[in-house]
Amino acid sequence: MREWEKPCGFETVHNEALLALDALVGGVVEEPHRTSPPSNPQPGQTYIVADGAVGEWAELGGKILTFTEAGWRQQGPAEGQSFLIRSTGVRATFHEGVWELGLVGATSVMVGGVRVVGSRSGAIASPVGGTVVDNEVRACVTEMLNALRSHGLMPRDDSG
């Protein structure tokens, strides 16, 4: 029997390769960045190593580690690579050498085929002056404008 036909050697390499592929293509890590390995990892579980990691994971900050029956396997990361964090439901994306948690980049947001959020427009000044002053309406409009500003949907005007 030729070396590559031996079941245990081929199966081990093949299974390890499938686990590595599944970790990258599946796109799920167990929890936010960790500084040390979990006490009882299961084969197939994947983690992002935090900067300042210790012990077995020292010097691996930012790397992706998948646990296999043969131990920890190190991969990536690659620019733009993204994982769902199972414990939080937030995405971790590797961008310009740093893992960003929970950030979403888009040019617009569509709901039911209708654009509901797009590029920011210019600032809208809070109401001041005028010949007829309705303090209740003015307070309400100011509160709405402040909410839009605090959410980043519009820039702040010069007055605040």
C-alpha cells in the first residue's frame, strides 16, 4: 500500500484540512477575543486571540485559532475576513490590521426594497427667531434634530 493510501494518515490530514476550511468558510467564532485558551475546547471551535494573550496563546494576538483533535491550528487573518461571534451575535471584521467588533459599513440601508437610510445630508439648524414662536413645537423639533445628530444621521450645525 502506498503511503498516501494509508487510511489513518490520509484521514487525519483530510479531516484536519476540512476542519480548517470549515472554520474559515463557516465564519463563526465562539466569543469575543480571548487572552487564553478555554479550559475544555471542542474540535471545530474557533477563537480570535486578543492582543496581550498569555500562556499557550502568547504572541498570537489577532490570529484565528481552531481547536482540532491534534491541538490548536492557527490561521489568518486576511483583510476583510469576517466572523459572527456566536455568544453576542455581533460581527468581527479584520480591517487594516485590526479586528473591528460590531461595525457595519454601507452606502444605504434597504428595508422591504425601500431605501430608509442613505448618505448624510447637510446640517439643519435648530429653530431660532421667527415672527410666531411655538415653544412646544420648537422644543420637539430641537429634540428630534438632536436625536438625529447623536445617531450620526446628520452633522451638527454651528449652534450645537
